[in-house]
Amino acid sequence: MNRQLLILALGAWALLAPSNARAESQGSEYKGITDPFGDPANYEFAEDEKEDKEFFHLGRYLMLGVDVGIGIYTGGLGKTVAPGPYFGARLQYFFDKSICLEASGHYAQQEDILTVSATQQLTIATDLLPITLGFRYYFDTKNAPKAIAIANPYLAFGGGAYLRQQTVTGATGGLSATVGDSNTSNFGGYAGGGVEFSIYRRHIYLGADFRYHLIFFVDESDNLGIQGADRSGDYFTGVLSITYNF
């Protein structure tokens, strides 16, 4: 009887022991690099690639923004045209973490009051429609102080068409009510920069943007028949923006 019990015990141990050994081996299996002779540079490249994938996974691949701010003429126009509202929309397409393409359209309506004499004055409604294409360059803030890193600073540059319509809305002192009416298509370029703060899970950004627009107005030499009138100038914009991250 004792011999039979011993045989049964040995048989049970023989069946259970290999199973336990396999379970322990599988549970402690090494999950790391399997090729000890691999080139370390490959792993560095993989880390950079991982950062790019994470960047685009968070959505900064295609962004749509809305801008609201102020537009200010400079030069001679800056003396007669009052600052006015400037607003529009833009689409951004990222090539990588640093460079993105920006297409935008904006609109501004301002009043140009040209004083000829104490009794003669022209009031001209001035509509400006910039349609531009350009680029943004975002700085690498990986090693920057936290205050700079969360601001996502960038530079912006580009150019396009600046469509301007001017219509006389008031004339005093015997001035012609049609003087100054014009529609012009003008070429120009811009340069500037701004910041963007993530305000909701990296999907919504609040930004501030400032740009100087160098515009070649085709009629800037036309003084409207008014001696001493300076109709040259460029344009400056400052806007707050809300951008949605797809």
C-alpha cells in the first residue's frame, strides 16, 4: 500500500513540475531589445520618429483658426485712416513639428478722413481684403524654460493679394463726391510672429499674432488732386486667435 502511494505521488509530481517550470519561464521573459549587436543610431532615429508620430497623433497636422483684432495703416495713410477692426480665418498644414503652411483670408473696414481745408473734407470708406499664403516656423522648445515652452512661439512670413475698395461717403466744401472712388488689386508681403497657448487638451489653442504688411498700392502716387496729400503707406495687424486642432 505504501509503495502504491509513493508511485502515485511521484507520478503527480512528474506531471505538475514541467507545467510550473514553463509558466515561470514565460512570466519572466525579457521584453527588451532582442538584438545586442544592433546599431545604437537606429534607436536614436526611432526616438525622433516616435516624437513626430506623437506630435501628429495629438492633432497638429491640420488646424483651422479664427482671428479678431485691429488693423492700422502706416505712413501718410496712417495720418488719415483711423484704426479699425480686422478679422478672418486661416488654415494651417504641418509638414513637421517646425514648419507649417498657412493660407488665410481677412477683412478690414476703416474710415479715411482727408481734410483739404477748414471747410473741405472727404470721408472715404476703405475696405481691405488680404488673401495670403505663407509659412510659420515654430521654435524647438524642448530645452527651453517652461514659460517659453507652453507659449509655442513662432515666426510667420508670406505674401499675397491685398484687394482694396475705396468709396466716398461724404464730401463738404464743394468737393466732388466721386473723387477717390477706386477698386485696386495690390501685391504685398508680410512678416511677423506670435504665440499659441493650449487651453483645452491640445485641441484648442489661444494665440496672439502681430504682423507688418508691406503693400505696394498701385494708386499710392495719386493724391486725388489735393496738393500735399500723402496716400502712401503699409499696414500693421494685431489679432487674438482661436485655433482648432484636427
